[in-house]
Amino acid sequence: MRVILPLLLAAGPALADCPPPPDHSAALSDLYDRMQAAPDPATAQPLNDRAWELYTDAPDEAAQAVLTRGMRMRESWDLLGARQAFDRLIDYCPDWAEGWNQRAFVHYLNQDFTAALSDLNAALARAPRHLGALSGKALTLTALGREAEAQAVLRAALALNPWLPERSLLKGEEL
């Protein structure tokens, strides 16, 4: 593992294969059930936070290090560095949804909504009930002027967690 980490953090992807992503589907289903039953946003928030912990649980130590590094870069607005880190992460772990989701967020921040949508679709192909990817896709579709599609995706996200902050963007009938 110690040899893979420097290779993955370097300019190119590591030569080793990424292990399969952890299967948190049962735990996430339980969290979604509890979010749906939550009486208010304050009750749902710790459940949503726990879901994020599961989404960002990488397949191995090397992938976790690159994810953490990329997220720190994004948070400090080093969007080029963050995108490059997420590029490497996707090259190394193409089956893990979170790499695609995080790179989509960087594209969104860069207002490259077409690239963001492509990465969000890739994330959702791997994890169809990923709340972050669903809400990100709704926001991205809105930015692209595709309001009807955005509302449909937003409803799918709110069906999992009716207390998402993006709830305020829902138009028409209530949940």
C-alpha cells in the first residue's frame, strides 16, 4: 500500500487495480428510511451526514488519500488541482461513484455544466441513489435551463431525503 500511495498522488495513475468500492447499500437504505421518517431538518441532518461518510468511504487507503487531497484543494479553490486529483482518482477507481461526483462538483464550480452533467450521470450509473449526485444533477440541469428534467431529479432526491436544502427549489405541488 505504501508504494501505491505515492504513485497515485504523482502525476499519473497507479499501476495497481483499485479494489471494488465498499458496499454500503444496506446502511444507506436504512439511513434513507430514517430520513424519510424524520419530522424535521434537524433530525435528518445527522443521518444525511452519516450518508456522506459512507459515500466518501474509499475502496482503499490510496484512493482515500487522493479523495481527501482533492476535496481540500477544492475547498481552498484550487479547482485545477482538485480536478487533476479527481481525474487520477477516476483513472484508478473508475467504478467508485464518489470520484465522479467530486469531479462533477469541480466542473460545476467552474460553470462547466455540460462536463458536470456527464460526470454526475457517471456517478449515478454507479450509485443511482447517491443524494449528492442527485441534488447536484438537479442544480446542474437548472443551470443548463433544463427545468423540467431538474425538477424530476430533484423529486427523486427528495424522495430519499425530504429535508435536503435543495427542497426550496421544488416547484409546483408539495412533496
